Amino acid sequence: MTTPASSIALVLTGSVIGSVGAVFLKSGALVLRPTLSSVVFNWRLGLGILTYMLSSVLFVKGMSNGELSVLFPMVSLGYICTLAWSRLFFQEVITRAKIMGIGLILAGIVCLSLANK
Amino acid sequence: MSSITASPDMRLVDHHKRRQAALIVACCTLLIAAAQLLIKIGANRLSHAGLTATLIGIFTIPPLFAGYCLYGIFTVLFVYALRHGEVSVLYPIIALGYVWVAILSAVVFHETMNPLKVLAIAIIVAGVAVLGWSGGKH
């Protein structure tokens, strides 16, 4: 069984949207206090969960056809986006090692696509 | 006195907690692998479904719902960990789950593991490990 390109596209799109969810979760976690109301009425966490749900629907649809061992590693595209958002919104530093990590992940995704043929 | 709590030196004080947060996320990868297995089992029933049916399926197909419940547990632990670490460090550690998922794909779903696929997954895991490692050093 090979994995259709449409499944790969759905999983990659879901991953990018999911990385936006991580930004909302992080900004929500920053203002979190150890009370229940602080968690329940945190709109940032709520928006983060909604974004994750949208990403999940695309991910599950993508997963419905094809191989888990090909599709799941494709999620790593999201980490590259997360790095970009972290730099943009949280002023986190992008070091040379991080750029190396990005290069490796991209190379891995390309290899995985080639292995699928 | 009022400015002390907002000092940028908090980063140094929190170093131990940041390591602890990374460890929690690393342990969560086993949870993720189990969730992925359940999600794939559930998703297989949606091969001809549209996006709306897929959304409903997440709540009505038992293995799919169970998989996302595990993700829910993971998310609570992850939000807790995020308070003490950088998103760009903690988020990639989750990818340790790729190793477990690759093994489970072969064992449970009998998916083929050609050398290029194994190499590709290894490169991705290495990339993610480099990201995680680099985050602690500026």
C-alpha cells in the first residue's frame, strides 16, 4: 500500500495549522495561574484548542488513506513553523544548531516522500 | 524592590525547572505513540468520508475518540511543561514518538520498512533532537 499525495498534503496542511495552535497555547500558559477559573476562562488556551481541532480534522482525513509510517513523520513540518512563530512572537533565538535541525527535518520529509514511491 | 521579580535573570533560576519540563514531555511520547495507533485504526473507517463526517467521526468512532482523549491528557501535561520552557524546545521533543510510531506501524499494521524510509525517519528524529538540544544553549 502506498500513500496518496492528497493524504500527504492534508497531513502537511494540518501540521502547519497545528503549529499556530502551539503559539496560542504558549501565550495562554504564560498568563496561567494555579486556579481552575484561570484555566477555564483563558481565551488563548481555548483558541489554541480550537486551532488544534481544525488541524486534527485535516490530519485524521489524511490518515484515513495511506501508511502511518509515512504520514506521521510528515507532522514534523509543524516544528519548523513553530520555530518561525517562536522567533516572531516570543523573540526566541534561532541559533545555527536550530537551522541545522530545520535542514535535517526537511531532508527527512523529502526522503520519506521518495521512499513512498 | 518591585523590579526584581521581572528581572531577566529569572532564566537562570528556572534552568532546573526547564529540564524537568523537558523530561515530562519526553515521557509523554509513549502516550503519543499509543494515541497515534488508535487514531490510525479509527481513521481507516473514514477513507471515503468528507471533512464534516471526519469531525463527527472524531467523537463517535471509539478508537479515534480514545486516541484524542490520550492527546487531551498529553495536552494538560504539555501546557504544564510549557510554563517552564521555550515552545521551540519542548514542542520538538514530542517527536521522539516517531521512533515508537515507526516500530508500531511495522508490527501492528505490517507496513513495509524499506531502507530509505528508515533513513528518512532517522534523519527527522535527528533533526528534532538537534532542535531540542540547541534550545538549551544560546
